[in-house]
Amino acid sequence: MHRIEVDAEIDILDIDKRLAAENRDFLKKHGITAINIMGATGSGKTLLIEKTADTLIDKVKIGAILGDVIGKADYERVVRRRVKAEIINTGKECHLDAHMIHHAIEKFDDVDLLFMENVGNLICPVDFDLGEDYRVVMVSVTEGDDVIEKHPEIFRLADVIIINKVALAHAVEANVNKMIEDARNLNAIAKIIRMDLKKNIGFNEWLEWLEEALSRSK
Amino acid sequence: MSFTQAIIENVLKLAEEKGAKKVSKVVVELGDLLLINPEQLGFCFQVLSCGTIAEGATLEIKFVKPHIECPICGKHHSYPVAICECGGIVKVEGGKDIIIKRVEMEV
């Protein structure tokens, strides 16, 4: 037996990149705007989909792929809003990936807008391109006003940063301006929205952004 | 864990192609901006390689820094800031890949 050294140059993310590109081709072919929504559990991701559906469902066909470690609670919530939905239980994985989306995507060929609601955390989903058009990251003031500076990479790569539950900022002593400043220091071009979904703050700003995004895909 | 699984699958495939009896070392380049904990990667490598010809192999991790440069003034930054002191929007490239660079094996 003797020892050899083999130069490899194998890209481990190559399969993910290829599948994400295939997802992107599928979405483009069918004129679908796809949004990867990321954020912690309880930040308001599912409520954002519900409220968006309540407003747009008569003029925009909406689909949602819902990633959760276990359970179908989110699925049941959006289906009640006439959203065409599919659940992906990721089991031991803490994020969606392009492969999971690849399996689920075909039934959504007739929608105009597809939400991909990622598993609730600000770390694991970052490294996985799903083939989406836009990345939306949602945080709430109740997570603490240092949550953005603690998770730089997810905010650096976001197209929209939503700071939710701003009506509670005073009660939890969170400084929303600091959160906005942190977001801007990490990302010069993302749309930043102050929001409180339960108090209808910032929701119109979101709809305006979304309608512009939808018109770009047409 | 899924990354480690992919590393091991690729290493074993390569070893089989070369007719190796044992894999002794795997050199991996890891992008600095990936949110992968290298200690966890090493631990998963140990566990997932058990019972394969890569059991006991050394996993050497080399970190690759991203290229962070302001396109306006040309300043290089050591970490990803959004806006340069000159007001330019900083460009970040690389630092997001996992590459198996080299595999040492006994044939």
C-alpha cells in the first residue's frame, strides 16, 4: 500500500446551486414571483401571508410552501385564506433547501405569487438559495433590539427587512431606530419596513413593495 | 450535518474511483461567510465516517475570506460593511463556498 494525494476541487454546494437554478427557471417560465420569508418563530411570517392573502386573493393567485420541523398548524392557517399550500416537514433540518422546494414546486405552476416560508430561525436558512426572486427577513421588537446586529449575514442578503410588532416597542423597551440603523449598516439597498401587523402599521408599505415586485415578474 | 454527509459521499466516491483502501486526510476550504460551525463539521465527520474507509481520517479545514471592496474608492474591508466611509456601496464576493480541495488516501 502506498499513499497518494488527489487534487479534488469538488464544490459541495454544486447540487444545491443547480437545483436552485432549476427552481428559478420553473418560476420564471410560469411568471411566478417567489418570496423566501425568513425569521424567528413568532416573528409574524405566517400572519404576513394571511393578511396579504386577505387583501390580494381575489386578484392574485397565491401559493405557499410552509417549512416547519413538524406539524401543520401554519398550513391550516393559510389554507383557510384560500391560499394553495403545501407543507414541508423538515424533520431534523432547521431550514428549507432547493431540493425540498424542487419536489414541491410543480403543483404551483398556476400561481402568481409563491411564498416559501422558511423554518423559524435566523441562522440555518441563510446558506440555502431556494431559487426565490426575493428574500424577506422578518424580526419582531420582542426578540430584543440587538437581534439584527447579532445576525448580520441574513440581513446582509435580504431584499426586504421587516421590523414587526413596533407597537410593543415601548413595553419591551426596544429601540426601533437602533434596529433600523443596524439593518442599514448591514445592507445599503434593502427595503426596510416598520410594521405592526395587528395594528395595521406598515402593511400598506409592504403591499406597495409587493405589487411592484409582482409587476416586475409579468 | 447535511454538508458533512455530502463531503463524505464525495470523498468515498473519489476514493472508490482511485481504488483506495483507506482515506487518511481530507482538506476542505470553508467560506468565512457560511454559517457553519467548523467544530460541528469536524464532529459530524468523525461520526458519519464510522464504518467507512474514511474512519479516523483527519479533516483539515482552511478558511477562505470573502473579497470585500468599495467599487468607488477601492478600499478593501476586512468584514462585510454595507456602506464605505466614502459613501460607496461595498461589494462582497466569495466566502460562501465549501470545496473539497485534496484527499490523501492509501492505495
